[in-house]
Amino acid sequence: AALEASSRGKIILAPEEVDQLLRMKDSVWDNPAASPFVSRLTPERSEVIALEEVNGLMCKGMCDADFSDEGVIIDFKTTRHHLGKQFARDALYKFGYHFQAAHYCDVFHAERFIFIAVRNFPPYESLVFEMPSHLISQAQLANHDTLERIRWCQAMSDWHTDGWGLTVNLEDMIDA
């Protein structure tokens, strides 16, 4: 009962989970592309929340590592992939991380977005990826368009277009 009471609200890990996390951490620290950033992480740079106006709306973001004073935002990811190519494919096509990168660059006023991806199985290798600036720019256009639509909906106090939830005959729409 005492252990249960003292553990309330805490995350309890089995010894093998602790070992896995330590190996993942060591992989990041040992990676020459990641270590220049992680070696300078401080509480002020870690899990930073920002609130910023973007395209006329207040937007919020929380980044894992804030180096926006150097133009860089870093996000940590775990992956089950063996190859960087597989992670990159999922990042763009499955998860759309370029939209996240664009949003964070807007909110934190950064130009670069870097992922530090760590395999969560042996050999726990870490890989560092930078989102290409042209993909960030393309995603910013889509994000800004979405924010414009949200702003319009707020101004009109209407969150749906005419015919939402109905099957609409296209010919009827032309004659309307």
C-alpha cells in the first residue's frame, strides 16, 4: 500500500523498459549529427510552448527542443523502421510531418525543422533528418489556407458550408 501511494501519478517502468530507454538516449548522445543540439539542451529549451499569431489567428505549438534563436526547431520521434528511407516515407506520406514542421516554424519563427528519430528496438540507432525548406513552404501555404478558412468561419459564426451533411445534386447547385 505504501509503494502504491508513493507511486501514484508516476510512470512505473520495468527494468527492460529502463534499459531500452537508456540505450535510445545513448544512441542520440552518440550521434554526431544530434549531439551538438542535445548537449546544449536545458530546461528552458526543452518542451517549450509558444503562442503566436499566424495568418490572423492565435496558434499554439510545443516543440521538444527550441533552438529558434538559431533558427532551428527539433522534434524527437521513435520509429520501428530499419532504414531512414522508410522513416522519411512515413514522415511525409503517412504522417504529414511537413505540416507540423511548417506550423512550428511559423509559431516559433524558425527556418529549419529537424527530426531526431530513434529506433525503439536493437540496435537503437538514431537518425537525424531535416525537413526540406521547399516542403515547409508548400505546407505553410496549405496551413495558412486552413487558418484562413477557420478565421472566416469564426467571423461568420458558421462552421459548415451550404449543404453540409446532405447529398447535393450538382445541377441544383448551378441553378441556385
